[in-house]
Amino acid sequence: MHVVATAGHVDHGKSTLVRVLTGMEPDRWAEERRRGLTIDLGFAWRTLPSGRSLALVDVPGHERFVGNMLAGIGPVPAVMMVVAADEGWMPQSAEHLAVIDALGVEHGLLVVTRADRADPELAEEEARLELDGTSLQHAEAVAVSSVTGQGIDALVAALDRLSAALPVPSPEAPVRLWIDRAFTVKGLGTVVTGTLPQGTLSVGDELLLGGTGRRVRVRGLQSLKRQVDSVTGVARVALNLKGVELSDVSRGVALVTPERWTATQVVDIRLRPSNGTIGRECVLHIGSASIVGRLRRLGEDIARLTLTRPVPLHVGDRAILRDPGSRAVAGVTVLDVRPPSLVKRGSAARAARELSSWPAVPTSENLVRRHRFLREAELALMGRSAESDLVAGTWLVDPAHWAALGDQLEQLARSGAERDPLRPGLSVEVARQALGLPDKRLVEALVRAPLRIDGGRVLVEDAAPLLPAGVLAAVDRLRAELATHPFRAPESARLGELGLTGKAVAAGVRAGMLIRLAEGVVLPRETERKAVEILAGLRQPFTASEARSALDTSRRVVIPLLEHLDELGHTERVDAATRRVTGRS
Ligand SMILES: Nc1nc2c(ncn2[C@@H]2O[C@H](COP(=O)(O)OP(=O)(O)OP(=O)(O)O)[C@@H](O)[C@H]2O)c(=O)[nH]1
Ligand SMILES: [Mg+2]
């Protein structure tokens, strides 16, 4: 099925044309018929010569009912732009065209009506000029008279050509049905209607009532007054809903596929040039909905829109922003449905810079770069699917940021090993927080050589390997023993009592926890740093004897300790008797 909406100035013959094309009455209300004026949307349909069915959404032309016109055209992919031959281009012709152009509707016809009243040529030429440079510039033109029937066959043929050229939307696409009517049917309960632009609806489907998150079930389904089990967009549909009061549903509410849309009140948008000034207080029109919003311009054509109620949106959605005062309209493309806050200094300008570099239709890469991390499911809620590889099961990560995080994690693990040789590296949770990662599994995914995870800690492979518990305990006993006199290394016998036999000492040295200065002279590794600190406090250069008393130890320890520090470059000999601290540590 194809759905085409009418558009055009009041009294230009839109409803009459729909009547002639379909034999159905689009003006449903007694008041409309009495006044000969369309107030609300009308619906009618027919079969085209090709066998395709065509549904028509008839909109009001009167300027007072522009809201209804917007709700009618909003979800429809093609239009008939109607201009009366005897009146020509009029204000609402222009206003409707501006809406069509802002929405980017490219498929349509220019229909010059009332051709029996005046030569249609002039009106057609005038309209052509107006259409030039808009989304409808390639629209085919047909002149008709609904009174004499002139041109009606040609119009039907043109509508057939138009529908043949319309893109076929995906039946798998997530559903978003903008309700345009809601009423109760005796014995059935609540029924809603709308134009389904894409995707498939079936009896038994569970849908979300957009914005509220309430689940509803499709009890019955009709398309063009016929009972169906299933229908794919584009189509006019009527849904009988289970468990819904009439007060829950009204025009502008959307029914959506669960877990596929972001119900959002804050969006970043790209604005196309408008036909007038769009003020701070404006109205977003999307589908059949109109939502009051506050516009904050971030850059030339980038803005943040804060809405007064949540709406189910996708990145890439086209919509209209309208200033009800000036009646100006601007086309809008939704760039981000979950934009980050702009509280930090300079963040608005940064956001504008980034967003203005995005293509017309944002890609998942754009979104992942902006958000740094997104779950696959979050991306789906934004209306995009994963194009790059997933990390840690379900996450998408910006590659540049990911590489930087890997380096950062390695640095953290190395400095952890230096800070506390007894507990080298850092815990996965601490790493997660330090790197600002939303999920522990991302830390695990970041770990690659020379990093590894052992016992819930991120370690550097080439740094201290973990020691057996017995050796760790022995090192702890040694530390306790040296608490008051850190440089009085125990005698060999005492070392044995502490559990620091030859093998344990070797393991401790390998792990970087102990230093073995000479046979039977063993100190904890951190003593090195302490010694340098104390020696640096001495008058330089200093003698071995001065070092011995400063460190409060014996010659047995101080001589090999100084040689060890020489070797590390912390100290150096000045002459045969003295040394100084190099300051290179
Ligand atoms: N002579 C002549 N009159 C027409 C033709 N088409 C429509 N009319 C008349 O024009 C008047 C307006 O027609 P409608 O079809 O109600 O116009 P409309 O565009 O639907 O008007 P709104 O819905 O109020 O915007 C009616 O009196 C119609 O009878 C036509 O082809 N020839
Ligand atoms: Mg009408």
C-alpha cells in the first residue's frame, strides 16, 4: 500500500479531489460538511490500475488548522501539492510547501485543480517557480477539474507512477506508529489509527506506549477497513488495543517496538535554514506529534532541544521545528537522542564543533566516538546497529580512546607495582574507576601483553611476579623485625628463623621485594629508597663511617649497601674515602 497526503491552500479543492479519486468522503464531521471546510484529517483509499492500493490523507488548508495539517503530513512519505487554477499560489500553499521541504519529502505531484475555472497553465508555472529548489522540485504536474473530470485519469496514472517509484521500507524495521485518531468501538474497546511508515505490525504484538513505557497488546488489526493478521508499512492501520483506556491514547502518542527506541526529552539536532526566525520557545513536530520545546543554539546550525515530554526518537529522525509566533519552520535532523550534559566550561562549543562535522545522517561510529562507550543494545535504542567490532561481549568503543586507555592501564599497573611491591598492580575495580570505564569487563578486555590479570588484579608481566604465601609471610616478618632499626640486617641464623632461607631469599629478590647485599645480608627492597633519603641529608661527600652512624647500622651492612647503591647509580665515589648522593634516583 502507498499513502499520500494532500497539501495546499484552503478551498483549493483537496477534499473534492479525494472524493473524486476514491468515491469516499474525507470530511468526516458534520461541521466540516456544513462549512465546506476541512478541519481535521480525512482518510480515503482506492485501488490503482496497477493493482496497488493507495490511501489518501486529506489535510485542512485553513491557517487555523495548521497543527492538524502537520499531524497528517508528518508520517507520510509522499504528497499531492494542490493549487487552484483560478487562485494560484497562496499563503498556505507556501506554508505547506515549507513543511514538506523541511521534512525532506521528495515524492509528490503538483496538482492544479479547478482547471474548468481558469487556464491551469499560469498557476502551474507560478507553482513550478515556488517548487524550484525545494524537495518537491521534480514533482510531476497534472491539471484537473473535479467538476468536469478533466485530467482525472491522467492524475490516476501519475499517482500509479508515483507509487511505483516510492522506496519500499524495511518490514523488519522497528515500529513507530504515530496515532492520529483514537476512539472506542462498542464491544471492542479502544481503537487507534495511524500511518505505519515502516516495519510490521501483527495481532498479538506487544508495543510500548511511547514516552510512558507502558506495554500494550494488539488485539485486532485492520487496514483499509479489512481485518488482517499482519501488515507492513507503508500502510494505514487501525489497532484494537488491549488494556488501554481511551484517555491513555490520543493524537501524537506513538506506539513503538519495545527496546528499539529512546524515549527522550533532550536531543541534539541539526537545523536547516528556516523561512523566518525560530525563537527559543518552539514546537517540535514529528509524525503526528507536536511537543513544546526550548531551543538552545550551540553553533551555526547545531542546537540542543529540551522537550516538555519524552518522545520515542532515533538518531537520523527528520522533524520540523516551528515557531508558533512567526509561523517559521525549519527542518531538523536528530543527531543525538542521549546527549551528554553541557555543564563543563567550553563543552557547548566543543559539542557544536563535533556535531557539525557529522554527516547528514549520523553513523554508529559518530555516536560511539561521542559517547566513547556504548552497549550494542543502547546503540539499537538510538536507531543504529553495530558496524565495528564489539569489545567485552556487548560494548562498542571508540578505537582511539581504547588505545589510549590501554596505555593508561599499563602505566597504572606499573606505578602500582612500584608503590607496593608486596601487592603489585591494581585491582580491576580500582582500574575501572581510574579509567572511568562503565563496566569491569572493559578493564578485562583492555588487558593485553605485558599486562595480565591474576587474582582480580591487573599486573605487569615483566614486573614482580606474585610470591608464594610462605615467602610473603617471611618478608613481612623481616619488615616487622626491622621496624625500629630498618638497616640492622639480621644475622644469618636469625634470617633462617624468620624463614628466609636461601631459596626464599632468591624468590624474594626475583620478585623485587628483597635485596641481597652479601652472603647473609638481606634487607627489604624499600630500604634502598630510605637509605638514599637519609644519605642525601648528610653533608656531601660523606664517609662510610658517617653513613654507618646515619643509618644506624654496622659495617657488615653499610659497606655492601653503599656498593649496592653505587651500582644503582644512587651514590658515587668521590675519592677512596668518600661518596656523594647523585640525585639521579
Ligand atoms: N469548479 C470547480 N470547483 C471545485 C473544484 N474542486 C473543488 N471545487 C470547489 O471548491 C470549493 C473547495 O473545495 P474543497 O475540496 O473543500 O477544498 P479544500 O482544499 O479541501 O479546502 P480545505 O479542506 O478547507 O482546505 C468547493 O466549493 C468545491 O466544490 C473543481 O475542480 N472545479
Ligand atoms: Mg478539504
